[in-house]
Amino acid sequence: MIRISNIKLGINKVVDRDAERQALQNAILSKIMTSPKELIDFKIFKKSIDARKKDAIVYIYTIDATVQHENNMLKRHGKTGVTLSPELSYHDLRPGTEHLVERPVIIGMGPAGLFAGLILAKNGYAPIILERGDDVDTRVAKIDTFWKTGTLDTKSNMQFGEGGAGTFSDGKLTTLINDNRCRTILEAFIEAGAPEEILYLSKPHIGTDLLRETVKNIRKEIISYGGEVRFRAEVTDFIIKNQTLEALVINDQEEIPCKVALLGIGHSARNTYETLHLRGIGLTQKPFSIGVRIEHPQKIIDQAQYGVSAGHPGLGAGDYKLAYHSSNVRSAYTFCMCPGGYVVAAASEEKGVVTNGMSQHKRNGENANAALLVGVQPSDFGSEHPLAGVEFQRKWERLAYQLGGENYNAPVQLVGDFLADQPSTTWGSIKPTYQPGLTFAELKECLPDYVIQTMKEAIVYFDTKIKGFAMKDSVMTGVETRSSSPVRINRDENNVSNIRGLYPMGEGAGYAGGIMSSAVDGLKTAEKVIKKYASVK
């Protein structure tokens, strides 16, 4: 195939898929100056929006096309954005020769565990996946109960359970890493029921509603290849002899022999971090970020991003990604922006308030929200203990719990009052989305002074980029502390920790951030196992 870059279509030419395909065909024929009979077929490789000119917004496409006389076409148009399409298929793996007595075990069923399990199962290793939380359907019911009543299941919640924390998010599949495995992961999601558009959109997302179904289908595929999945199966101890993993203890009751364990525990498995430290697994402090969720009317964001074209059916809900570098050497940024989404209660420990964001696939909620975060460093933690970052998170989560009324209500302040350093007393035009409930409070009581000051500066600055960002009625809900892991589980170039047989991976191990990068790290880690060991079949 040939790859044709920089094809532009006005948004009004793409009213539906049939119109889009016809407009693309015409544009391709014009670009390569050929007849319809020479264009055998084509597909979209990448599609993005250029909204720099609000009155002339366009889609920009990269197309892969099958044509007659391909070599002649490349010679004729090689200097005008027409090239040979690169090979993007996932490479075959050659198994190692070392004998593996027991089946490999995967600890945690977030993106890293899910995709490590999938590739191991497909290659004949029959992995066992141990997940402390519930299957996704049971998990949905537990979370719904928490949001309605404040009754928290510390084993199965927004952080723990099938699919990991990302299952209840916007389902973003964007990443800064450039790795062919990303396409393999997108293809696996599509095979499991995700929309085909995620393969080519520049900012693909699935949405929590569709993501729940896809993770279930991936689980079924793992099982169909001989894998095993066990829910409510928390690894509570590691049996280690001579710096080598020998067995795992499940739920403080069952011991299973295990020589290879892929550790994808997620960034909130605090008791597992404690056990790892106790057992001598190397851990290191790691920077992360804390802050709040900020909520605006989605229409404000649409107007700021798309101007007169706001509301066009082809554009969908507008998004943003902003960064600010403060004079105090701190940086603030927006993270995990959820167009048409909801601010959600994401606690996993008793007596702590944690917020996050979530969107359905259609992103059709009234409000937009994003994490507004400020970076923190190990020097802020007050201790050199490897788990000092965990205690730092816990401190602010517990203060937020107390401010909210000790019932999982979250402390909240309107932007105008936050900037004026005064408590809020009444709601403005925005109806907040957080459940179980909200309590007016001053956010400076549950976040460090330097975070508060940096957020104030950032809000004013962001208003120059997104008009309305600093609108007085905007809602700030505290606290968001789980943007990434505060710990790194040390590993070598083969992804093995200082304990032989233990393979840290994913976001909880400190090597990824988000669904895609975690899934890629899971694949890479599984590849290390495959290259070392023969399959168990």
C-alpha cells in the first residue's frame, strides 16, 4: 500500500460515513492525479482536527491506499506526501528453552495484567490471573452502592477489579510513546467490541460504558486460550528463598507454588507495596502530582475550542490539555480531561476522599471536567522511606474526608471564591456531578500551600488559553491524588526485580501512565517471560 498524507476535508463534507468516504475518494484521486479504476481500495490511518481557524475547521487525514502501478505512483508523487506504507504488524515471538514447572501468575487485572495475560495465553503459557477485586459487573454494582450510600468495599471499587482503574474513566487510548504494540492493543480492543474508529482517531477513547464490555470479552478470550482468572484473590504475601520467588499466598489462606509472577498491581495497592518492602523487594520514591477536579459547562469548552462551529455533530465534545510553569518552580497541568463527563468518588481506603473523572463513549454529559494537578517531588514527602509518597497521599485524602463531613462527601469550592481566598456558600450556574455529595470548604485545608498557590496562578493563565476556564461558577472538587504511582518497583533490563522470578510492570510499578502505556508495558513484560521460558503446554 501507499500512504498519502495531509488530505484535508471541511467539517461540512463529513456529515456521515458515506459522505466522508466519497469525499476522501475524490480527494485521493485529486492528490495522486489518477482515475477511479486505479484506486483499488483505501482506509483511514489517522484522522485529526485542525481547529486553529475557528471559522474554517478541517479534518486532516493520513490514508493507506491500494493502487495499481504502485511503484510508478511512488516515483511520481514521492515528494508530495506519498510514501510506502510501513509494516506495523506485531512480530512473532520465539519462546525460550528454560523449563517452567508452574504456570506463570499475573497479579492484577488492569491494562498491564490484561494484555500480559492475553499474549501469554495466545502463546500457550496458560497464565493464572489473580485480581483482588470483582469481575466488572459485580464491580459496577459495588461502585454504584458506594456513590449512592457511601458504603465502600475496600477490595472492589474504582481502583480495584477487572480492568483496573481505567475501566471507570474516559477510556483514553492516547499515549506519547511510539511503539507498534499500540496498534496491536487497539486491534485487540476492536476485536473485543470497541469502535473501529479508535484505530485511526488522533485522540481515541472508548468511554467507560463500552470499556466495561471490552475488558470482559478480553477476559473470555484469555480463558478460551487456556488462561485462568480468579477474582477476590488478593496476593497477601510472597514466599521467597535465596532471593528467588517460590510461592504466593492468596487471601492469607492459600499458598500456590509460583516461580514467575508478573506484578501489575496498580497505583493504589498500598498494602501490597508494604508487603513487598517487608519482603525485601527494592522500592524507590517517585514524583507524582496532586490537586483537584475542575468542572465547567461543556458548552463553554466547545465554544472556546470551536467558536462558531461549536455543536457541529462531527466535532463532538471539545477537550483541552494545558500546562503552566510557575515562578515558584512548580508546574501545574490538566490531566485526564473528560469531555461531557462526571467527577467521581474513587476512594479505595476507608476515611479518605479521592476524586477522578469518567465519561461515557458519547461524552454527552452537561459538564466537562479535568484534573488540575501540581507536581510534587520526593523532597516534599518529609521522609526518605520508600513508601513516604503513599503516606503523603494518605494525609491529604484523610484531610479531605474530614472536611467533607466524614461520610465520603468531597470538599468543594467555586473558582471565584478559590481565587478570592474565601469559602463558597451557594452554587452558581453549574450543577456538580460528584456523588455521594459535596460540602463547601476551603481547599487550602486539604492541600499544601504551594499546590494552592500554583493552582491559582494556573487558573488565571489557563483562562487566556480557554476563555471561561476561570469563570466564577466553575467547581473545584478535592482531592485528586492518584494520578500516578508514588512508588517505583525497581527492575532490571529484563524487567525482573531484585527477586528472581518477580516481574514488576505497568502503572503501579512506576513504568507507565494511562491505559495504553500500561498495556504496552504489560506486553513487553510478557515478551521477556516468553523469550526466557518454554510454554507450559
